[in-house]
Amino acid sequence: MLFQFDVRGAFLCADVDTDIFLKLPPGYQPQPGKTAKLRKSLYGLKQAPMAWHALIEKWMLKYGFKPIGQDRVTFMLNRGKSIILLSLYVDDGICATNDEKLYKQFLKDLS
């Protein structure tokens, strides 16, 4: 079976690994001596795709997936006779599996 999925809000999950300060929107009055610092990644941020990929890769390795190849965008999970092959592209994924129940559990755990 072949499935496609999209991780909604993916870039908003990853932490930012550098100090990024924000310009406040018009009409907002900051407290004296205070600044706005970005704590989570945002769409459009140059670091966002890499931060997201580091986060999802760490989670998938902890879940039991093993990377296939050098590019680390394709992973395999093997649980007995059940297999999931998964390839990531930014915040989208394509998955091939012989066990729909395992795939649905994976998606539930991912969310």
C-alpha cells in the first residue's frame, strides 16, 4: 500500500538554534527594555527546513526507523513481518507499507 501525508504546521514544531530577534508589528507597544525573541521556527525562515528535518529525524530514529542511504530522507521501520518505507520531502512524506494498521499507528504517534 502507498500513502502520502503532510505534516501541518511542521516548521512551527522545531526549536530555533540561533538568536533571532523580531521587529514588532505596527501598533504594538513593547515594554521598556524588552525585545521579542523567536523561540520556534517559522515558515519563511531560512533555518526552518533544516530545524524541522533535525527534529523529525531524531523522532523517527527514536521510534525505530533506520535511515536508508546517505541523504537521510528515506527511512525504514521493520517490525517482524511489517515494514514501513518512508521518504520525506520538506513537510510531506510518502510511505509504502505492507501493514496499514502499523502505518495508522505511526501517524497517530507522529501527531
